[in-house]
Amino acid sequence: MSKVKIGAFSVSLDGFGAGPLQDLNNPLGVRGFELHTWFQRTTVFQKMHHLGEGSLGVDNDFAARSFDNVGAWILGRNMFGPVRGPWKDDSWKGWWGDEPPYHVPVFILTHHARAPLPMKGGTTFHFVVDGPESALRQAKDAAGGRDVRIGGGVSTIRQYLTGGHVDEMHLAFSPVVLGEGENLFADIHLPKLGFKPVQTTAGEEATHVIFKRT
Amino acid sequence: MSKVKIGAFSVSLDGFGAGPLQDLNNPLGVRGFELHTWFQRTTVFQKMHHLGEGSLGVDNDFAARSFDNVGAWILGRNMFGPVRGPWKDDSWKGWWGDEPPYHVPVFILTHHARAPLPMKGGTTFHFVVDGPESALRQAKDAAGGRDVRIGGGVSTIRQYLTGGHVDEMHLAFSPVVLGEGENLFADIHLPKLGFKPVQTTAGEEATHVIFKRT
């Protein structure tokens, strides 16, 4: 059955999914990139960005798994780019160059309308201005029976979690503490939302935990 | 050199070191006992409570390590017992029966004076009414060159962390989310306090992380 899932989402040991002070130079916030070391070393990441071979092993398996059967993505506006307010023009096309690593429809939550943006390799960015539930409906339709992946950032994930829309969540706990930034867990009561960790696996550079709704 | 350390302190994946609503029936708060499953299964725990053999392996090694070279303990009042306000009499002698598993001096932070309480097996409970720094000085003196272990609970640990008194911290992340309770990390900036995770090891029932000050 088609699922709504969070995959390979990296958090620090103290619960932060991004550092503070996001901007063009720090798209993940200050020190946020350290959360993703495990992913950047994988063959999945390296091949995605045409960088050659990377690591194989547990981290790579979890990275690969996060892309399995994904028919559509949902991203928050900040994960698409650092532009704030209305789109001035079409020059910003995401952080990922001409051929983004999605290869399926991607729905961007924003308050500012913009025409769909088809990219090389099958990715089309759709800009959704009428809220996360509308984005989810559109993503489910577009996914054609496959899964919808909520890509992030933290506030987007928190929105879908608290809305009760997520079926499965894979978090990668990186061996890092940030002390500040965007906290994934603050005021989110995962047990009340029905979530339980069902699998914990040590990777080479992160600890992978799968949460399911019971 | 003598260290001040936190050892084998269990936290949930969402950062809670105890559940909500501590009382006589729930000394660790609601669901708090689930944080300690890894420890309760170890041979270290089983022998400590004269229950026979337990598990050997990584979790047991980390449990054993937490007791190495400990010359004195510091505990918060709530970890010693559920009694609130002045001590009515000497009837409450801790959660651990006649022979507590410390076997060294234990300093209890409290606002209410009480005479030292010697127990079987070498444990003496000392009640400290003039604050955490005084307790630390007394514990260091009593430890005779060995380490001082800050046992808990969460607020005691937070106090010594933010006071800059802790040299090393071993947290055991249990595969549990609580959603509420006493959060270890909230508003504590471990990097600013100089802490960095230096070792992550998967145990059978918990993930062990050693933090050191750099």
C-alpha cells in the first residue's frame, strides 16, 4: 500500500535536524552539514551527484532504502532555496543544478505562487500555496500508487507528523551535538501520535531508527 | 586524574531521562523504567541485586565501566526517594534496601538537614543542604583520588553540566520515545559547554555514546 514516509532524515543526538542561521552559505544552518556526513559518504549519494563510488554497508543500505518506491516528494520552501517572499523571477531552480536527484514530481510548500518548473531527469517542481494537506493530496495523486516522501526541513516534517499524516519515519542519529537550531522533537509527543521505534541499526557513521505507527 | 563523570545515564531518543509524574509507584516517572531495560538485563545489574546471572556483551561492558574507579556519588533528592519537604523521621533509607549498590559515600542534594546514614556494605548517605558545589567538594574529598559519579536524576545532571563541573558523560540511548517527562537536553548547549561525542557503540539494547570535554 502507498505510504507517506520520512526517510534518511538526519538529526543530532540532542534532537536538531538543522543548525541555526540558515542562509545561502549555510543551507542546513551553522554546522548542519555535520548531520549528513554518513549520507555524503555513501555510494547512493556519490552516484546521485556523479562523484564516483562511495561507501557500501549499512549507511548506504539505509540511504538506498529511503529512495525505494518513492513516487513524489514534498519539501518546505526553505529546503528548496534561500529566497524569501515572492519569487522575483525564475532564476532560482533549487540547490541541485539542472538535474535534481528526485526524478519524480516534487511539491514545494510556499506562500507565493509560481508556475511548475520541469527539470532534466524527470523532476518537476510544483509550488503549492494552499497548505500542506493540499500538497499531500496532489503528491499522492502524482505518486501513482507509490510512496510520498516528506523530504524536510524540520518544520515541514513536524507539520506532517503532528497532522497525523506520516506512516513511517526513518531517522539517522549522527554522532554530533548542536546545542541550537531546529529541534525535531520539541513539543512533539511521538507516542501520542502512535509512533514507536521498531528497529535500531548501527551504521558506520550514524544510528538508524525506524519508527512506525502502531 | 580524578574525574567528575556521568555514567550509564539512560535517555530516550527524544531526549528524556525520566518520564512524567514521578511518585512512589513510578520512581522514574511514567514509562521511565523502559529507559533502563538495557541495564536491567546485564550481569552487572543482576549480580548487584543478587538476582543471578544476566547478559554479557556490550551493554554489560558499559554498565561495568560506569562503576569503575568511583569513589563517591552525588544524587538528587528525588533519586534518593519520593519524600518531599522535611524528613519526618529516619524511616526512608533509599530505594535500595539495607545494602545499597554504592559501597562508597553518597552525597544527597536536599534542602532539609539530616544526620549521615550509614548502611550495610560501605554506603553512607550524606545529606547536603548548602548546594551542589558544596556537595561536589565533599564528594571529591571523600573519593580519595578516585572519580565522583553524578548519578542523577535529570535536574541534578543538568545542574552539574551547566555549572561546568562534568569531565565525561556516558549516555545510553534506549530505543524508546516518551514524548514527555524530564528532558536532559532542553536549553543545554553541549557544544558551548565544550562537549563532543567521541565514541558511539551499539549495544544489544541501547546505543552508548561517550561525550568528553575538548
